[in-house]
Amino acid sequence: MPSPGSAPEPDPTAPATGPAAGPAAGPATIGTVAQAAGVSRATVSRAFGQPHRLRPETVERVRAVASELGYTPNPVAQALSTGRSGNLALVVPDIANPFFPPMIRAVQGQAERAGYAVFLGDADEDPNREDVLLTRLARQVDGFVLASSRMSAARIREQAERRPLVLVNRDVAGIPRVLIDTAGGVARAVERLAELGHRRIAYLNGPARSWSNTQRLKAVRAAGARFDVAVVPLPARRPTFEAGRQAVPELLGSGARAVVAFDDLVGHGVLAGLGERGLSVPADFSVVGCDDVLAAQAYPPLTTVSARSAEAGRAAVDLLAARLAGTSTGDVRLTLETTLVPGATVAAPPHRTDPH
């Protein structure tokens, strides 16, 4: 059922009209599409600019007719008539991190299904650059999906006053958000290491401004206390393969023989650094990653914590589209749970002692 104020849709009992009645002379226009589809010009405009205001079958029919006639909507005219650009923006902290490509693809696909195009911004782990991106893109988009923001909560709220905004992996009250809760999977990783006999493990931190890193460190510490495992946090750093590789001397100096890395990329670097020193995984050292994006590419296959980045991206677009359509308000907080994904990189410590 279309929302109040939308143009009436065609009577299915009315005589059919369409491209079969004969092609229009000259380039296709919004008027020729409307005539061929048996709808008003306003309905054609909404089918491309505000599809949420029409029934899905109407949108599908109008777009099919437009495609057959070779009609492409004018984005400038659409923006003037609807007050909307038909664009969304996704901003991520590091486009090269393998956690984000599945999310990017999912956001684009879900946005296209809702009638939007997507701009992509890479903040390069810099909160100031992130702020500039949002400020500049605000003139060209209807709303934002902001993933793993490094900005302060106060600045995020200021940006949310300019354009509708949905967060992924950042918990700011009052702003719609999708949170991948890795606490459960991380706790299970610590429990598994404790079962194998580890009584001292390291946690290799990610970016200091990362909400996910804060949650993972809390989860490791809480699980360590519960399972009588000492936890050694190691310094925060940008999550890269090289960072994991360079952290190996600190890991070996920590006295731990197991590590939970901030993500799979860091964990993969740890595997390489251990191998360079002639150490075998998991016989000499156990490694757990997080986000399940490189586990299958590592050797041995990395034990990790599941990620739901694509699902989070789709959910964020749905929340944003609902917000833009005026059908969702309030403090929406969607949480996605995670689990431990077994691999081949954990085993008993090399010199296991009886904890009792």
C-alpha cells in the first residue's frame, strides 16, 4: 500500500498499455515510460527515487519498462523533485582490511535493492579524515553507514544531526547501530585454551580507538578470570599483517605460549613471524584470530572467531532506509552474536604443567 500522498497506481482491470503498443519516437522520457507502464509520471519518479513509497511489483514493472525503452533517470532532476539524491555513503576505517570488503559488497547490494547508489569512503584509521569525509559527502548523500568509527561519540552525534546515520560496531546511545558482539566467541577461545592447559595467554590489541578492540580485550580479561588464565595485553597498533609479524618478539617475551589476536590479519602475521623464528604452530605456540576472514588462507588453518560483516552491512542499510522512509525512529540497537570457529592453530602448551 503506498504511503499517503503518493500517486495512485494503475487499476489492474484497465486496458493494458506498454511497449507492445509501439515504440515512442525519439529518446525515452519519464512521460513515455509512464504511458508505456500505465502509471503517472510521479510514480515513475518514485520508482527510481523513492521506491519504498510504492509496492515492489510496481517498482519492478516500471523499471522493466524503463529498461526496455532505454530510459535512464536524470539524477539532478530527481534530486530537485524529491529533495533526495538517491545516494548513500559507507565510510570504513581501512578499505584494505579484509574484514570490510564483504561488508562493502553487502551494503552496495542491499542499497541497490532499496533504490540507492553507494559512495565509499576510506578514513585510513584517522578520525579527522573520517570527519572530513562525512562533512563533504553530506552534500551528496541522503544518509550514512559509518563502520567502526574512530571519531569521538560527541562528533558522531554532531554528524548525525546533519544526515541520518547508522553505525556498525560503534555503540553510541540514541543512534541506530548494528553491533557484532565478538565477546561470546572470544570467551570460548579463552575457555578452549584453558582446557588445553594454558595458564597464561597474550591479547594482541588492535587500534586504541576501536570499539571492537575494547570489547574483545574486556572479553579476554573476563574469561581469563573465569578460567584461571593470566592475560597479558600487548600494545595497541594498526591491524596489519606486518604488525602481527613484528609483535612476535613481544609475544615470546611475555611468557605466554598462546595469543588471541585482534583480527585474522594480525593473527596471520603472527603465524609468519613465528615461522621465521623456527617455531611450529600449534606445537610451540597457539594462535587465535578474530573475524574469520583469512582462516582458510592461513597455514595451518587459523582458529578464529566468526564474523558477520556482510550481515551487519545489510542490516545497517535496512535501518538507514527505514529511517529515510520515516518508518523507524528511536534508539535501535541490533546485536549479532559470534562463535569460535575451530582451526588447527591451538594445542596444549609445549611444557604443560598441572594447574592444580
